Amino acid sequence: MVQSPVQHTTVTEEMVRIITQRVDRVFGLMGNGNVELISGLTSQGFAFTGVRHEVAAVTAADAYYRATGKLAVATATYGAGFTNMATGLAEAQLARIPMVVVVGDAPSTGRRPFDIDQQTVTVGLNIPVMTISADNVTATLTRAFDMAEDGQEPVMVLVPYDLGPRPAGDRASHEAYEPIAQPTASDEQLQTIAQALVTAKRPLIVTGGGVVRTGTGQLVRRLGDAVGAVFMHSLTASNVCGSEHSLGIAGGFTPEHKLPAVHAADMVLILGATSNAFQTRKGTLFGTDNIYRIDLSDKWNQTLPTAQTVFADLTDALPRLLHAVESLQPRPSSYRQELPGLIGTDGLDHEPVYGTDGYLNPRHVAAKLNEILPANRQIVLDGGHYITWIGERFDIPDPASLIAVGTAFQSIGLGFGSAVGASVGSPEKFTVCISGDGGGQMALADLGTFINQTDRGAVIVFNDAAYGAEIHQYAVQGADPSAMYLPYVDFAAVGQAMGGIGITVNTLEDLDDFAQWLSSGADGVAVVNIRISTEFAHPAMRPGATG
């Protein structure tokens, strides 16, 4: 009797097994180094979203997490596929976005002439990296997922090119993962903050991405309500507390007429926000030095040298801080009642609608878009000057409704790939990707991907045929503007060629065409090309404002 040979699970099969257990979607672009992995996923009918440029695999996984709170996998081939991911990886690391990135690598026998040291590059991006072998595939990939979830960061997994068909080692041969130890606030530190909150006449609480990640928004609201605090939030934490007593987004996005109300605060508590230069207007946002911060890191706090930072996990610190405040039996301040008298007059109605060049004032465009876009919307922003108008003028109900991949790394060109992840993650929402023309041209490879993956949505391009941020920060100081201007590109025509519905906007009234399309309920993606003037600079774009 002839015995059948023992069937061993291959490395690729084991990777597929673990990935399908830990996530519900993979974003990627197929190449030599990951073809077996992707084939193993798609042959099972697993949810795989293909992109057209490798950086979009990372930014789509990033936006997917921001939209849904669920970790995803990004994958690419070795070499050029890996290096194409670099900007998206840097953004995810700085923004603390958990994901597992699976990339092909040089064969186990050694590097070929076209292979690079991908491990060293990844370490240079401050991202944890590990390499799979036939004996450790289960332990390594499992640990990568545990580290990403626990550390709130991307983790790189390199897979040698010749490894896939080999038999995988023992599935049980891995140690239990030890969670990362987080700093803990002392009772004395929290009591000091509680006392400062209770005695303040006008306490202001600023929330950031840390509050979103830890799900502590309602605790923060209870804390604010106990002392009568007013709220603000970072770009990534829109309305995380759900309070009507809010001055909106902090920093460069804060409208000028609201600044007097911010300056009136005599005590500021910053929770889980980086306090970077843009967020604090280079330290000028607040009118007091009585500032406290609770965060895991002081990495970004370079603009508030007098702030007293307590290093702690918000899930531990906030319940204890709330208890300390309530134990002092506070009387809520009158700050909330005083707000109407502290907020100035919005000057939008007194601004011209057009520049002398005949093109639109972007502030008016943003205000009208806010009115006509569906309420059930999620806004995906690329980087660039135009985002200041969106941050200032758009109503954003919750953090998942405003996704800005690129702001942490100060990058443009990540918008269309990010929109893919947001659209796939929240198909029930109307996904709106807003970009400038410079970033839009950089990201064109995945404009078609977004159009193809989205049943109903929009791409809106603020098109000034220029790099507006550079004009308003550097040309005004005497830098030669020649390279700051770009050849005009008609994105409505480009979008239509890729399967979208092209809409051209030259006047404010032309936005009615877009409004009519929205009200029709028609399927598809409208690509709206809006000609805006370079003559209008947002105050946040003053020279040196974001340096």
C-alpha cells in the first residue's frame, strides 16, 4: 500500500490564515514579491482592494482605520514597491496609525543587484520591522499584529522572495505577547490639574487624536461639564466630545473672529494632542501660560515650553482626574455663557467673492460647499493651502467624518489613495475627497481607483494652478515665484476620462450644477474642478506660520 505524502502548510498559506483571522481587508499592489500572498487571499474571496501606486496601499489602510477604527494590511513588492510606500509609512508612524505592512524582500540566499536594505530604511522611518522565516512565520506575523494594535503604529513585515512555497514551522511555537507598558500619572499630578480646572474662571479643554484612539471622548465631556469648560479639538478629533460648547478646530484652522474667545481662557488642558506649531499657531493661540497637558509623549510639544506635561495613558488618567475634580465639588464657570460676547463678527460677507484675476475666493467656496454637500458625508483631505478653508468652514460631526492623511508629515499627494480606504471602509457615507491641483496631480494614479471603488461620492479640486502655500509664505517674502505656478489642468475632464462625472466651476453660481447633481441622487463620482484665485491667503499661511 502506497502512503500519500504528508501535506505541509506553506509559509504563504500560513500567512493567509493569520491575515484573514486578524483583519477584514487588505490594500495593495501586486508584484513579484507578494503575488503568492495576494493570490492566496483573492482565491478565497477575501476582501482585497487593489491600488495603482504603492503609497496608496498604505494611505488607504491608514484612512480605513481612521474611518472605521479597524486595522488593515497594506502590501507591496520589494524594491521599488517598498520605496514607493515610504511617504505613506512616515505619515502613518507620525499619526500613530496601526497597520501591518507586508512587503516582499530579498531572497534568503542574499541580496540581488537591485535589492536594497529595506530593514535599515524602515528603521530610519522609526517603524518596527521584522523578517519572516519558515520557522517563525506564525510567531512573527502574530506578533506584528499585536504590536500594531498595542503600540498604535505601523509594523513592517518583510518576506524573503523565495520563502513562500516552503513548509511553515510549528504554529504553536510563539510566546505570549507582552503589552507595552504605559506611563502612569501620580495622584499628586492629577490633583494639581484638578485644582487648576476647578479654580479657573475660563477653563479650555483641547482634545486630540489620543482621545479618539482611547475612546475617552465622553469622559472628557463629563470633565468639561463639571467645571463649565469650553472645548476645542485638533483636526483629527473633530467633535470627539459631542458638545455644543465648542470653538471648533484649534490652531491655524481657527477663524480669526473666534480668537478673542480662545485668548480669554485663563487655564488650558490639552488631552492627547501633539501641540505642534500649526495646532498652537506657533505658541500664540492661547492667552495664558497656565497650560497643562496629558499625553504619552512630549515629542511634538515644541511651541508651549511653559506647559506642564503629565505622561499618562488617558484611559487610566481621565477617570481618576474626573474623580479628583468631582471630589472638589466644583461650581461650573461662566465661560460658556460668556462666549457669545467674546466671539467677534464673522467677516465672510464683507470679503470679495472673486479676486482681481476673476477667480473665486476659496473661503466663499468652502462656505457654500458646506451648505450643499450631503449631511451623511465623510471628508477626505489631501494636504495644501486649501485645507485651512475647509477646516474653518466645514461642519464636522465626529472624528471619522474628517480624514486628513498627510498632515502629520506635512505631505501633499496622498488624497486620492486615502479616499479609497475611507470609501471602502464606510460605503454608507457620501465620501468627498478634496484636493489641491498640485497634490491632485501627484496622486492621479489612484483617482481612477477611487472612482471605481465608490458607488456615490465626489472629488473636489481647489484649482489655482499653483502651489498656493508656497506663494503665500515665500513669494511674499521675495522668493522667485516662477516654480510655484503650474500649467492649468482641467480635473473635470480628467475625471470624466476616468469614469467620473465632470463638473466645471468658474463662478459661485456654477456650484448650483453640483448641487443639482447631488440632489438628483444619481450614482457615480462627480469630479468638480473649481478655479480659485491665488490672491487670498489664509491667516495660517502667514510667512513662517507652519515652519
